[in-house]
Amino acid sequence: MTATPIEEEFMLVELKELPILEVIWSNRRKVTVVRQPVSSPQRYVSELITKKLEDKSFGNLHFFVNSVKVISNILKRTNINSVDVKVVCADNPYNDRKLGAYKIKKPSDKACKINFYTSTCFEGCDIFDKEGKTYVVSEGRNPNTLYDISTLFIQIIGRIRDSKYGNEVYHIHSSSSYAGDVSYDEFKGIADREYRVSASCINEYNSEPVHLKKMRVEKWSKEHFENRFIYVNEEYTFELDRNLLNKSLLDYKLKSEVYNKSTYLIQSYKENGLNVRSSEYIKYSDKLKANTSTKGNFKEAIEEYYLLATSQN
């Protein structure tokens, strides 16, 4: 079972022939995505952090961004005190060096004012923070941060289990601006032809002695074959893998369409049962928190009251 089924086009081959049943939960909640298209996600996140540290915003900030390099850049830009930040990522020497004085923590560790998570926390991970606000960060030029809306994005939304802000998720994103050499449909045609060519090479590769197959892999690297939708096992046997083709198609669609044009992104939100709101709308209470001398009006106050009242149902 999965709460986040991928589009049928990209489904694992092993599952395609199985019957599909959809469970409709009676107590499911409607989540609103607040779109925040920006030119520089790193700069925008840094500004949010500065406001929080100056006590000019509500809630603790939880940023989901699959890049330790991006997290490191933001930490350097804002120079946050280590006691105010929690970073959860893969615990390895590379990430240790990147983060410097900021120690890698566990998902179960107490939430801080500022929190960062890489994909190690996107699925099957419980985070508890009643004051936690969820921010998903997607840099158009960084493919690691372009999340499929139907799977990873939906998984992220549910990570903070007890937040009073659980009905909203903020998506900070910049355009991929990836024109590509061809459209997605053309790329799909090219990839399908490459897949058929790879199929014709499999028998030739596997007919070679093991030492020659090993030399072939060492010369070209396993990634070379994966890019041609071929999986190489530990015995250096070559196998055609349709799932590698599906992954390649999904990656291309994300960077060339979904994160390239706002209409595609909005459509993806809605197709996956999410409400969408523009970031241009700012709550009256948030304005007051940022600047106590802010002048508002009755209309703004009553609109926020209505949103709060209806979100409790």
C-alpha cells in the first residue's frame, strides 16, 4: 500500500499488471499549497530565517531541501547560532565537512527555530513540532530538489505530525528554465528508441567472458549503462531495466515541463488533491508580527478569521 502512488506512466513494471484499489479516508484533510516563485530560493530562505531570528514571524521553520550544499550555503549566509538550527541528513564525512560547526542530528531530536531536512527524512519519518511550518524548497537549476508532486511532495507534507499549521505547505521554487533540445514527447520517442537499441546489445554483452564484461563496465562505469537503461549485477550480467527508462522520463518531465512552466506546476498540485494559493496573500497577523505599526483593515482581519474558522472543520 502507498499513500503516494506515482503516475501510471512511470509506475514500476512489476506493479503494472496488479489490480489497483483506491482507499478514500473519511477523515482526510485538505492541504493548501502556498506558491512562492522566486528568482533565488537560497536568498529567500535566508530572509525568512532572518525574520524568524528577529522574532518577526510566527512558528518554527522546517525546510525540506535535498541538497547539503544548499543548506550549507544558507547557514553561511545567515550565520545562525548552532543552538537555533537542526540539520538532518545522511551522516557521512562529506556532509560533516560541508556543514562544519553544525552537527548532523536525528529526526527525533527536538525541533529548533530553524530546521533543515534532506531526502533522508522525506519518507517514513515522524517529526513533532506543534509550532512547525513546512517549507519545500526547489531550485530550478538543481535536479535533486525537483520533487515529483504525486510522490515526494505529498510525502513531505505529512512529516510534521502534530503541527497546528498542518493544513498549509509553502513551496519555494525557481523555474528550471530548462528548454532542452526537444519537448518531453520528443524525448520520450528518443528514449524509447534508445531502449530498443539497448535490448539488441544485451545478448552480445552477456555472451562475453566474465573478465571482458568486467573490463567493459570498468571502462565505461555502471552509470554509463544505467543511462542506457541497462542494469549490471554483481556477476557482471547485463539486464534491460524498463524502470530505469521510466525514471529517466520522469526526471526529464520534471525539469522540462513541471518546474519550467507555472501552469504545469499548478496543474500537478490540483491533480493530486491540493488547494493552491498565491504567495501574494499575506495574513494580517503575519504583517503585525513583522511590523507592529502596520496598518490593516477590517476586510483583511475578517478574511483571516474565516480561514482559521473553516480550517478547523
